[in-house]
Amino acid sequence: MKQEYQRFYKSTNEIRKQQQEVRNARRRKLRTKRLIAVGIVMISLLLVLVGVVFAISHFYHQMREREMATTEEVIQVPPLVGVADMFPDLPISEQFLTVNPYSRPGLALTDTPQYIVIHYTANPGSSAQNNRDYFENLKDTQETYASAQFVIGLDGEIIQCVPCNEMAYCSNSLNEVCISIEMCHPDEWGNFKDATYNNCVYLVAQLMNYYHMDMDQLIRHYDVTGKNCPRYFVEHEDRWEVFKGFVEEYRERYQKDMELDFE
């Protein structure tokens, strides 16, 4: 082979080798990118799977805890009817209304009471007995639907009108799951006498302890419907917070007294 052809042949082979090496390098780079992409996808799928397993496990444990809490609550909290014997330190008179469609329908609450709702009678100067008798007479007058489980009078007397495990007509959409307490007041401004105020604190504290309620389950009629009831606690929000503070304080006191009784 002539010398010039040999040089041409060698040059052509070198170019081909270089081109082949470039192609091989591109293939390796592309293969590496594909492997990285597949790795990222696999890791992402694994993380998603771990997240799903964790979420299912967390949901399952929450459901189990709720079921256990519900079971414990049913065992620990039998239905209450009257409370005079249970809270002997309070001046409670059980004067249950006659079962009738207008004030005591005789319907059971759909669940353990979920709320305690505070009201004022909006009838200045009236006594607990006056208000209880008004509820009773509705079976005859049939003028409206109204009642409450408890009415607390001007001198602190407490009349239970409806059993705690029955519905009363006082708190609108919450009637089926709440206990309602009417507070008597001496004038139109709705402020309460000390005896009324104090016995309401004591009654609410003991009821909340019995039903294992949280403080956010103590509400006003206003919180249900926006009605200006109880007027004094709606128009003086700070006084409502003070009232709740007293309830919380006495809940702790009653709880400590109960623990001492068992020692």
C-alpha cells in the first residue's frame, strides 16, 4: 500500500474510533441519567408507601383510642336523673314537670350531655318557683315550648324541673345533647345576686366533673343562637370569663375532695 493511502487509512480509523468513543460516552451518560431517574422514582414511591402506612397506622390508633375512651365513659358515667342526693351540699329540690309536649316531652337525650348551657330567665324579680310553675302550666296554656333542667332562684334555691337524661326546651339546636340552667335575676339588666351566682358555679362545677366535660363545653345561650342571653354575661364578656374561672377553680376543689375521700 502506498504511503499516502496508509496515512489516509490510519486517519480514517482514528476518526471512527473517536466517534465511537463519543457515542459510547453519550450512551453511558444517558444510561446513568436513566438509572438516576429510576432511582428517584423508586425512592419517591417508597416514601409515599411509608407515608401511607404511617397514616393508616395513625388513623387506626386514633380510632382505637376513641373507642376505648367511649367505652370508659359509658362505664364511668351512668345516666343521671335527679341530682339532689348526689350533690347534698346544694339546696336542690326535685320538682319534675308533668310529661307533656310543651315543656317536658319525655324524650331521652341522644347522647351523654355534651354541653351545659347557661341562661337568664328574662323575667326580672321572678323566683325559681315562679319559673318552674310557668313551665308546668304550659301543658295547659300551650302558648309556647319552654323549660330547663334547672332553675336557680334569687336566694340560691335550685329547682330541678327535668331529669338530666331527658331533653328540655331551652337551647334550640342543642336541646338533645345539653343540660340547660336558668338563672333568676332581680332587674332587667340581668346581673345576678351572689346566692344565685355562687350556687350556679357550684352546680355547674359538679355536673361538669360528673360528665368529664372540658371547659369549652360550658357555653351561653348566646353561643348557640346569638341571642342576648344571659344578658349580663353577653354584654360583659369579661364577667363571663370570670364566671368560667370560678367554675374551673371549684371543679379542681371538688376533685381534690373526692380524691381525699377515697384515701
